[in-house]
Amino acid sequence: MLRLAINAVSLAPGGGLNGLLGYLQAWRESDAALRITVYASRQKVLDDVRAARPDVRVVPFAVGAGSARHFVLQQRTLGRVIEADGADVIMTTQSAVGRCRIPQLVHHRNLKRFQHQGVWRRLRTLALDETLKDLAARRALRISACNVFISDYLRREAEKLAPDSAPRNHVVHNGLNREILAAAERTDAQWDGRPQILAITSPAEHKDNPTLIRTLARLRQREPDVDWRVWLAGTGNWSSVKQEAARLGVLDRVEFLGYLNHAQMEPFARRAACLVFTSVLEGFGNPPLEAMARRCPVVACNCTAIPEVVGDAGILVEPGSDEQFADAASRLRTDRGLRDSLIARGLERIRRFTWTNSAAAMQRLLTQCASTGARQPEAAPPARRAEGEI
């Protein structure tokens, strides 16, 4: 029985927590030979882990502290706590636990930690806490027993900064929520022919929402008799998007849906002509897979980790090209053969991305990591890289 310590101190509700729950549930279903202790600081994380796995030991650590304090305590105190508890191996996110002799598997999920100019830009803007996290993530590449990345693209970006880490680097893709996978089995709700675009996005700059709005404007200009509209799902300040839509005369054609959970997203994805995913910077990117599971064809950018996720199950276009996005959306409205082909490929594609597969791969790496012993910066043990795609 492998004694696994999971450092979830830095996790907040969102993708990181969903990933942790995916692993915990898959390990329970496979009856994995793991004795797990989770160290967490946020009440939502503590509650969700206890609900998902009542058999797992959950240890509150630095509850109520802020993000900067959490980071310091993970470097100075948490390692001693874990050592005292007798773990065989640690699974931690983005940076290694400091002052700890136990072998560590570092799970890298955040692309911005390896953006080459990011650390200097943050130093110039006095964002000291983010700079320290950048440096800690890069240090983890060199000192961990094993680094695991959510995409091959993210692995390659990290290795540009730390080439010597390559023998210890592995790729384990994210899995899909079981509700989403279950939705793929439904055939009752189908596209009704309406020219409706779905966008799952945020106001962040890298999501390139101006291209989304220009795509809508181009479609309206090209096909004035077609009632093209956009459903925009996501939370945040959309003022700049609204300004761009007003400037191009399509504000009345955009419906801002706010946050939608999986059940709420279902009818919109089923009734959309396609998902338009204009993001230009993704370490993985779940929305295309979530759309595929709901039989919604995908149009996305041909850059970063997006082609790795989409494969041949969507239409990939040049980043920022509203013309190419508009061409693809128009074809998906009128070409039923293309549409059916992409839907079939999408339903096949999502089978690659399950937490069952990901958890099995992660357990193998944790066992391997525990057997190699603690990694020291001056002596890197060789390790065989896992398959890039599960």
C-alpha cells in the first residue's frame, strides 16, 4: 500500500480542484492500492474532498491564510508535517514542497509559469508573489523526482527553460467530468438548424474575444438573411466585449449567459451550430471536449495545446482570423455531411480523455517516483517518459 500525500494547499475551487476530485474518484473506483492524505487550506476544497472520498484522511493546513502565506508555509513548514506523517511520496501542484526529503511528483497545470518573459514582466510591475511562484515552478522542474504535465505542449514549453528535466518529464492529460461523458450517450436533443454560435470563454486577453465578435460581424455582413447570433458563457467584466460588439453593430446579437454548470450548459451546446473557441493560449483547454460530448462541432485555433486536444475532431484555423472562423461556421451550418463527420469523430475523441485512464497513468508514475528515492538537484535519476496521449 503506497502512502500518498497530496498537497492541495494552493488549490482553490476551479480546474485544479476538479482535477483532484477526478483522480480521487477514479482511484476509488479502481480500488487503487493507495493510502491517501490530503492537505488543504480552503474550506470548499476540504468539504469537497471529504464528500468525494470519506475514506481519505483530510488534514486542514493554514486555513484562513492568504495566498502569499500559503506559498511561504508550503516552502517552510508543510514538508515537516508530511514527513512526520510517514508518506512514501508527495503529489503536489506546480511547485515542490520545501525542506522535505520525501520523493515528489510535481503536477504542472499552469502555462503562464513557463512563459519565458513572464517572470521579468512581473518583476517590473512589482508582482513579487507571482514572480516567486514562477521561480518555484521552474525550480521544481530541476529538483523533483518526477514532473507531470497536462499536455505535451506544456511539457515542451517547460523544457525550453530546463532542458535537463526531460528524462523525468511525463504527460498525463486531464479527464472529462463523468456528467459530460454521460451526456455523450444522449441522442434525444439535436441541433435544430438555427445559426447560433456557442462561446465558452472569459474576459482574459488570451481568449481573444475580439476575434469572436468580428466573426459574428463578418457572418452578418456576408449572410444578412441568416440570423447569426452568439451565446457567450462565462463570468467576468464584459464591458470591452460589449463595446466592440456595439462598434460593429452586433451587440443585440450577443447573449451573455454568465456562469453555467454542466447541466445548464447542455441545452445551449445541443442547439448551437458550433462552438467557436478563439483562445490563443491554452495549456490544455476543456471547452472543445465538452462541446464534442454534446454533439456540438468545434472550430478552434491551430496553436498551443489546442490541436493536441482537438485532433481531427474539429476545424482548426489560424489564430485571430475572423475570416477563417466565419468560413468554418458557415460550412457547419450548411454542410450536413461535414457536421455529422465531426460529431462522430468528436464522440470518439472524448474517449481518450477519462479520469480512469489518467488516474491509472498517474498511479504508475507515483509508484515509480516513490521507488527512485528523493531527487537532489545534482543527481537526476533516469526515468522513462510516459506516452504523450492516453
